[in-house]
Amino acid sequence: MSHSGPNSALIAAIEQHALPLTGALQDFDVIVKAARGKRYVMLGEASHGTLEFYRTRAQITQRLLAEEGFDAIAVEADWPDAYRVNRYAMHQGADTSAVAALGDFQRFPRWMWRNQEVKRFTYWLREFNTVTDRASSAGRRWPVGFYGLDLYSLNASVHAVIGYLDKVDPDAARRARIRYGCLWQFMDDPQLYGRATRSGLADSCEYSIVSQLTELLENAQAYLQRDGYLAEDDYFCAAQNATVVKGAEEYYRALYRGRPNSWNLRDRHMFDTLEALAAHLHKRLRREARIIVWAHNSHVGNAAATTMSERGEINIGQLARERCGMQALLVGFSTCRGRVTAACDWDFPHESKRVREPYAGSYEDMFDRVRHQAFLIDLRQRNDAVDLLAEPRLQRAIGVIYRPDTERQSHYYFARLPEQFDFMLHYDTTDAVVPLDATHETRHGELDETFPRGL
């Protein structure tokens, strides 16, 4: 194919160096090889509602678990909701189907995790844990876990902490109820807590919440003198829920100080949760844990290589780069057109929305001009394609909200692709992920997040 115009050299270089995606599992050989020995593999998505992103991410994850022995999946989801999936995948709890195990995902956007692709992967993970022999150095078998990183589950996490303490230490449970009591009036609308403390109409609960977390951590040894790794997991889950409450309390107060404060607090919480999970698994495995992360491109791509950095924002991809260097592998996704599951505004019903053609001059626009309909490009290489892709360009990000009428302002930011990701997987035309639920439902007591792009 011949090319003309100011970007002809870039398009020709991409065509030369890109690897076409054929639909075969072998398409991802280069990523699986690159993941060998890595501590974290972070798999992104350019939208929260694109079928191909979910499906490809699951396929890569399945290969990393089966071939490279990764130990867990950590996702951009609330800790208690994901932990129910974790228990199902580990053959614990009462759920007998993947659909049931996804039942705690009720907060908007419910379809982000309650969809057909996640259901299939959840079932696959349970089966994988059934048949695979994952031997530790002690000769024991350890199932692969599924964990949430996010901090929006204030209400659910408070009840989870108290529920755990009711079982192991009723006196401590009574103290927890007293400490968390200052939050009760705000449980149905936690944003009111941030507004009230900001305006001086309510006292901060920070001291009580930190005290509760401190007591739980101090009692770890006593609580862990129980039966095996299940007790360790139960304690770790309770400690993480207490940490979520602490993070959420800070987050609601930070909302009224502006986006950089709240965004950074959220991503630091997610990265700290990832590190805590790695430390927990390290104790069990007696070696460094290896974890796969599923989150939006805006979280797993290195923020230092985007205009997010100019706004003072960081993300888990940047923190992983700073902490782990090249032991973190960052993989991004993109698309040009098709359909996406998204809402018009926060807490509105989901729709299958048409994705507009890419903005002129954007990365997506350049990729659309390449003759391959779908391809993978290795951005770690040193060649003319990577050199030319280093020029800052617009990149599209669609979250749970899609506003095509204001797409340039709402969904694009500048990035330097080779610094942002190690690999980019591009699909010209994509389809909308299929929700498990046809109707929209609100779960009260959780955050109605409203920051730009709905990420």
C-alpha cells in the first residue's frame, strides 16, 4: 500500500513493524515472552465497555496463568465485590455459578463487571483452579485469586470489617461499630460527608477510622492463630476492607479540593492495595508474587508520558514504573470505531453507543490508516516506527460515560505512546460488551463519581 501526506513515513513504519492480530492465541506470544519474570503485567483498555478489550485481556491472562505461573488478577473494582468472585474461583463460599459470584457488583457501572466476558473468565478461572497443579516450594497447591483495587465501597467495607470481627472478636466488633458510627448518617450518600466536613458542619471521622485500622493490624497475630491459609485470607480481606474505609474517607474529603487530589488519592490507594496483595501472597508462596492487573489505559499507562502529568496527576502505571522499573509490563489498547457500552451520564442506564471516527491526527487516526485491521506493536523496540510514535499525539479514553458531542474535550488527552506503554494492541472496529443485566439499578451508599471522561 502506498502512502502520501505528512504522516506517510509513520504509517509505513507501523505497517513494517506491527504484528497483525489474526484471532489466534499465538498472536500474543511476544507479550507472554515479555511477561516472563515480570512482577506486574498491567493490561489496559481504551474504554470500559468494549468486547474485544475484555476478550483479549482474558486470553492473555489465561496464557500468563497457564504458561508463566502468575499468581493473581487484581482489577479496577471494589474490594468486597471482587472478593466474592475470589471465593468462587477458589471453591469457597456458597455461590455455584459465575453469575451468582458476580452478584455483589451492583453499584454503577454494574455492567463493567457483570457482563458476558467477565462471566466466562470467572468460570474459566474456577475450572483452572480445579485442574491445575500450582505447587509452592512447600509442595502445596495454591489457587489463583481475583481481587479488587478500588476504594468506592465505603458502606460495604464497613460492614465487612464488622462482620469479620463479629466472628473472631465480638468485643472488637463493638468498638468498631462505635468508631464507624460517625459515618452512619452519611452511608446513603457518602459525598455529603466530604461536603459536611469541608464546610465545618460535621467533624472528620479520620481519627476513629485510623484507630480502627490500627487495632485490627495490632491484633493480627491473635486473629491468625486459626486454621491455615483460609484464616490468613479472611484476616487479610478484613484488613483491606478497613484500609478501604480509611482511603474512602480521605477520598470523599479530597473531592472538594479538586480533581488532582482525588484522582491521585484513588490511584495511590489502588497501587498500595496492589503492593499489599503482593506482600500477602509473598508470605504464602515464599517467593515474589506475580500479579496481572486489569484497569483502564488511563490508570495502567505511565501518566508521566501524558498531559495528566501536567495536571499534577499520577497513576498506578507511573507508580509501578517508579517502584519496579521494567519489572512492570504496561499494555494498552485502542480502537477507531464501532460500538461501546456506556452511559450518557453518571447513574444513567447503559446503552450500546456508536463510537465516533477518531479525531484527526490522533494515534487512533494514524492506526486507522495502517492496512492491518488489527495489530500489535512492540514499543520497547528501537526502530523508526517507535521513534515516530514518540511525537505527542491525541489519544482517546472512553470511560463508563461517553459524550460524543463533546468528544475532543471529554475523551482526548495528549500522550507519548512509547513512554506510556510497552505494547499497544489496536483494533480498527470493535463491538460493545454485553451486560448480564438488561435493566439499570442503583445501589445506595456508594460513590457517584463524576470526574471528566468518566474514567
